[in-house]
Amino acid sequence: MLVHPPDGCLQYHTELDGRFTTFNFLPTNDNHLAQQQYSICIRQEEGFCCIQYMVCNDVAETGMTLNTKAMEIPMMGFTDTYCSMDYVGIAGSGGVCNTAPGGALVSRYCGTKLNFVDMSKEHAPICDCTAPFAVEIRTDGISDVVGDTANTAKSRGICLEYTQIPC
């Protein structure tokens, strides 16, 4: 059976679990590509209602670095209003996987730690129970080099692992 991705999906994953990265994440330690606006979509499998995302375990220390230049406090994760330039968008996501949304929901993540709580110093699993499942990647046109001063905190992008969660 031929599977077609929904409109607007640059990448389309059809497995129960897997991983994806933003462009320019590997194999370099350089900055992410500027002016990117695309979606990475995951086909919802029958009997599965949520997807849990985590920073890739093998690159956990550098697995999320988005919008690091703008962060006044290094080595923290931020959400929503703090994430206006470079971010990963997972609409209606949070920290609990179930079919009934509960607690505060978040739509944008940036900084160096993936977490649904602002100013977190640790990665945490993110859960999305709002199909269709899409992860938005947004980067602006501002370089991580200002004048002759390079950003020492590289904005590499993100590496995420995902697992579909049964209903």
C-alpha cells in the first residue's frame, strides 16, 4: 500500500518509533540552517493515540540547541513565549500521555533542554495526543554570528526520538 504524507510534511515517518533530526544537525557541530519552516509528520497507527518525544539518548548533551544566542540563562529549556525565533513546535503537547489532555499544554520548545516546564535544567519526555502528529521546525534568518563575534553556544538544532503510545 502506497502511503502519501499529509500536505505540508517535508518528512513523513510511518513507524511506531524512530528518530529524526533537523537539517545540518549531523555530522557537523555547526549551526542549524537559517530560515527553515517545515513539518516532520508521523502517521498515527491504529490503536495508538499519543506520541512521546525525547531528545536522542546518544547525543543528549547536544541533542537540543535552538535559539541559544537569545537565552540569557545558559543550559536551560524554554517554552512558548520565550521561543519566538528558533523553535520546535509540537502543538498541544505536555508531560503526560493520555487521551484526555490535562495540565498545562505547550506548543513551542527552544533552548538547550527539551522540557514542558520553562527554565528547566533537565530533558523530560514530551507527549502529544492531538493527531495528526506533526513537529514544526522554525528557524529565523538571524545568523549565530554577530559582527565578528561567533556564538560560542552553537544552535545545532534538534535530534528527537519518538514512540507511539497505545490508547
